[in-house]
Amino acid sequence: MKIEVVTLFPRMITGALEFGIVGRAITRGLMSVATEDPRLHASDAHRTVDDRPYGGGPGMVMKPEPLLAAIRAAHARLPPGSLRVYLSAQGRPFGQAQARELAALPGLLLLAGRYEGVDERVVELGIDRELSVGDYVLSGGELPALLIIDAVARLLPGALGDERSSVEDSFAHGLLEGPHYTRPEVFEGRGVPPVLLSGDHADIRRWRLAQAVARTVERRPDLLANAQLAPEARRALNEFQTGASSDAGASGRTRSWEPRSR
Ligand code: 4G3
């Protein structure tokens, strides 16, 4: 997959992509990331990329000519069928489903804005989709662009290596992940749930699913409203809900192997 990022700070993008799974995906040739700096398309002596907003008000707006020129230069390097995405807090929410959709594309252009935003005519003329990575305001679209690159990279076939698979991940099943443990068996006086030491793999699977369900109910009940749960996860949820609601107490029955709620 080919990715282009249009940004006034190219090194914010390239510097962050050298590491971990994303870095390996690039060195393995599964993905390429290039940048295009709108400042290189500014025609005046001062290389101006911003201007004051029509109608007044605070802050500056990215001016249209150098920005659209940068988008077109980057888009011309991408294969047909590529998508041009603008990151802003006004966009539709980016989630795992969107990540899967983007990972299936041959190419992706990400526009990272600065200042108060970009001239709206650039969005009309040069952008296919406006996405938000969450309900908060950042000083630029570079971190959202990196976040999307990361979420997409780990879905590319071969990116996680043979031993791991993104289908095991949080959200792949529509549930949060449960807790993880490694050695030592006792750490600062705290043990590991005995079931994980039992060697009974069917039991371990059921326990992990129950943990994932309990955590999702507690922390992200909104996920369960839309979740496409596998039959065995659906069964675990029903068990949790009947078990939890038929009992007194604020958060249902406490099982000995469940960590205390935080
Ligand atoms: C454009 C994205 C860019 C307009 C970008 C701000 C938050 C998100 C920017 C604008 C951003 C997000 C740069 N902040 N939630 N800041 O995805 O108003």
C-alpha cells in the first residue's frame, strides 16, 4: 500500500515511522510512506502557506493554492482507486472498521492541517473523506495521520509476523481485551489467576472470553450495542448479564478470579 502525507512538518511523519511494526512493514516493502510539503508549492518570496480568515476572527487558515497543488502532486504518485483523507475534529469517526476499509485500498493520501484549518474549497476540490480520530482538538493533523498509518499498517498481510494475527486483537471480536500476565508467578505479592497456570486450554479460553466480556460491560457498554459477537462471545455475555443482574451489588457477582474493579 502506498501512503502520501501532505504536511508542513514532513519530519514529524518520517521520524515516527522508523520504529516497531510500522517500521518493519516499511522495510519489508508492505507499505511506503512519502510526504509532500505545501510550502514547496508556495510561489511568493516568503513561501506563504497561511492567511487571515474571511469574516474575521482569531487564527489563520491554510491558503488554498499551495495546499491543493501539494495534494495534486502527492495524488499523482498514487495508484488509481486511492482515497484522499482530511483529518479534522469535524470528520466522521475513525474506528477499526474504517481501518479495515483503508487497509484494503491500493493507496491513501492523508492531509494534515495546521492553524485553524484549511480553506473549505480545498476540501471540496481535493478531498474524498473527512475523518476524526477522536473528540479532542490537536494543534495539527500529523498525529492523527500517524495514528491512521499505524492502525492500517498492522492490518496489512505479513505486518505482524507469522506468530501473531490482527484477528486476535481488541475490537476484532467487538470486545475489549482482557488482562495479560507473564513471569514472575508472584509479583509484589500479587499472583497470577490460577486458571492461566492450569494447562486446561479450553478453561483458559472461556476465562479470557469472560474477562473480555466483563471488561467491555464495565468500561465500554456502548461497544456491546453494535457488536457483531461470535456465538461463544454472545453466550459469555448472556452468562455475564444473567449472573451479574440476578445478584445484589453494584457491579454484579464477584468471582474469585476476577480482578477488583477500578
Ligand atoms: C484542521 C484532527 C486540522 C482543522 C486534527 C484542526 C483533531 C483532529 C486541525 C482543524 C486536529 C481529530 C488540526 N485536531 N480529532 N487539528 O481527528 O480545526
